[in-house]
Amino acid sequence: MEAPPPPPPPAAALVSGVILDESVLLDNNSETATLRSPALSLLRKLRHSNLPHLGISYSSSLSHDKVSLLKNTATQYSIDCFILDGSTWTWSDHNEGSVLYVVTKSSKDTFNLFNKLNWIIIAVDAKGAVADPYDNLKTLGISRVEELYSTICCLNKKAIGKDVVTVGYIMKPSREEDFAKRGAFPLSPTPNGLMFMPLTFELPLPSQLQYVDIILHKATDEILSLELNSSTEFAKSITYTTGMQELKRYMEHHASCFVIDPLEKIYPVLDRLKIQQILLGLEDLHTEGHLTIRGPHFLKVDDFNEPDLIRRLSEAKLSLPSIVKPQIACGVADAHSMAIVFRVEDFKDLSVPLPAIVQEYVDHSSTLFKIYVLGEKVFYAVKKSTPNIDILIKSSESNGIGPLLFDSLKSLPTSTENSLSATHQFDFALVTDAAKWLARKLDLTVFGFDIVVEEHTHDHVIVDVNYLPSFKEVPDDVSIPAFWDAIKNKFESRRDKK
């Protein structure tokens, strides 16, 4: 049976501050000064929550080594640290809103102090909301500290009303940190009325999702294995983590659950062959007198030793050198193990996983354009890329015969030369048209793709498509509001349809 939602505070007001008691952070089972296991995750999330005031409190009787640990931790996360004695802390003199004091144990004196300050106690390790036995102050009970986020969102929604939309998000910690430190996931409402609540597989999902209006996921972070069948059976070939499987079942059985984006919408970006086939439709955008935007020439290969490989490459308009990529685009360990092949004999015993896609290598002046589609907004960033073919061939000849192997996430071979010719030929209007076409085709809200500009023809060639990129190359003051607008607009659009 699910726990009931926490009761509202005495007066409905936005949460403006959180104070963490020493008992929430310190591991009392350790003989040395040690933080509890959830402490660092909690501090990271609160640091980037956009809450105006954050603090760590400790008693005057705490040992020196533990005080030092708390102070060092507070400095690391830019959080205030103080003795809680009612005289050294003056938040309530200037604070507007609800201050939450998170604690695992309290005394009568502590309760009386909070009553005077009008703070709300969040009692961790409690079995439910309990009334304060001293005076009339309410205490909210939560079983684990991870429930603090839903408590804050619940209190804020109570204060604001139905106009705020709660976005529950799930992705791997490193990706979450990357987004959060740029201000993308505030617990306080954004200017367009969004609150972001981290979801965790450590707690029952239904008890968290009861507070959520829309789900944002990076499901590719939760793939354990992926086997390629036919495109119609793609969903059945993916094995997710236990937590993601639970979330998938929840989304399937709750029709009112809004998701950005439904899992089936991301399946094409997991399959490089499927994406290449979709990109063939870019021919519809071609207008006489304008540059061409297209996908690269490609060929699917199931066996690098097949006897008619040369003929098939020629029929696919492929010449060497070419780049070879696994057909599986992400979600498995070797999805980014690639090779640049210079000679037909380089295909023999090539270590790129099969089935693979042999893709046209485009001379592009060592310049890559990363395109980010955030709802209706399109942004781009310029990055260094692999050298032109002549430089690659010289490098191959000097380093010995054989394919150039690399992991595209770690060791992409880039040129040291500076070239602006591709930048001068870049047609952002053409790319924007293609981005909007691709958004309609894929029906995705936030995605990205990579473009290179062919040095001689100036063809704009889309060489990669991915879901929910970090878009960190775009300034935060521009990209983050666009990210929020994309989510809000998609939510309102789906709500209106329903």
C-alpha cells in the first residue's frame, strides 16, 4: 500500500531553504568521521536545486573531527555551515517562504526552537507524517532521505497550485550532474512553471510518480543488451535494467502518464541502419538553386569477408577510405567502436562489431557542426573533427598498413589544422529546415545530429543522430530556457489532445 502524500505546511509557501542536520549526513555507525552513503548525492542535487538557502547544522557538543568534516563538505558544495543554537543563524529574519529542517532525531528543545522560527521539520526514518507533540507545529515524516525531493515538489505545488508542472527525470548520475550544474533541473519553479524532481530506482516508482506530471528519461543509459531483429520488433530486442523495466511497465499501464519521449520514439536512433534509411527522405527538401542536405552513402554488412563486398560497395557509391560503424548506435559497450578503412583487405578480421554500416567518408575540412533541436528551437556548435582523406592516407602510410581503429566517445582522431572554409559554407537556414523535418519524422522533443560540409560540393551531410544530447556547447542562458520551453510545450500539446 502506497504511503499517503505528506500534509501541507501550516501556511502554503514556496520552499525557500533546506537545512540538513548533522544526523542526516554523518554515519553514526562509523568510529571515524564519515558521511552516510546517500549524503553526497543529496548535497549534489540540493546544490543545483536553485533553492535560495541551503545549510548544514550541528550541535555544539559534536567532536572536532566531525565538525571539520561537515565544514569541509559545506565548503565543497557552497553550503552554509553553523551551530544550531537559535542565536547564530538568522535566516528567518529575512527569509520569505518555508524553511525545511531535515533531521533523523530531535529533542524537545529543538522542537521549541523550530516553533519559534516557524520552520518545518522533515523527520527521516519516520513511517509517515506525524504531528509535533510539542506546541502546534507539524512534522513531516519520510522513510528515506531520497523522499525529500518529492516532499519539496509537493509543498511547492501546494503553494502555487495547478499552474506548476512537475517533471520527474531519470538518467545516469554523471549525465544528471552535467545537466543539473548548468541549472537545468531546479526544484524551485522555473519562469515557465516547471519543477524537476529526480526519480530513483532505490524507491518504489509509483510512490514517486504520484507527484509527477511528466517523465523525462535517458532510457539509453539503462540498456543492458540490445539485439537487432526487424524494425517492427525492435522494442522486444532491448533488455533494460530492472528499474527501467518497472518504469516502462508503469508508463504502459498508465495512459494518463506523459512521457518525453515515449520509448518507441527513440528506437530509430539506436539503429544506424534505420537512421540512414530515414535520412534518405531528405531528398524531399531539395530545392533548385540551393545546397543539398543529405545522409551519407552507406551499406549494411553482415560479414566483412563476403566475396562480393567490392561490388556491393561500388553499387552503394562507396569508395575507400570509408568509415565503419556498428549498426547498434548506443546502449551497449562496443556501440562506438569504429574504424576508418583504407583498403579492401582492411576489412578482413576487422574488429568492428557486426552487423556494421560502411559509411561514406566526407572531406569536411576537419570541421563538425553539432546541431541541437530543443522543441521549436535549433542551435549549433562547431567542433574539430577528423582530417581530410589525403591527411588520413599519409598518416596511415607512415604508421603502417591497416585500418584506423578508435572509440568515437574517447579517441576520435582529430586534425590539428585550423580551417574556416566549412564554417563559411555552413547554411544554418537549410539545417533548420532539415531539423524541423527530422523532428516531425522522429516525433522527438529533444535530440541532436552531427553535420559535416563536403569540401568541394558543399553538400551538408548528416553523419549521426542522437537522443537527448547534453547541448553543453550552447550557452546556458539560451539553451536552458529553450529546454524548459520544449518540455512545457510538449506537455501542453499532449494535454490538449487528450
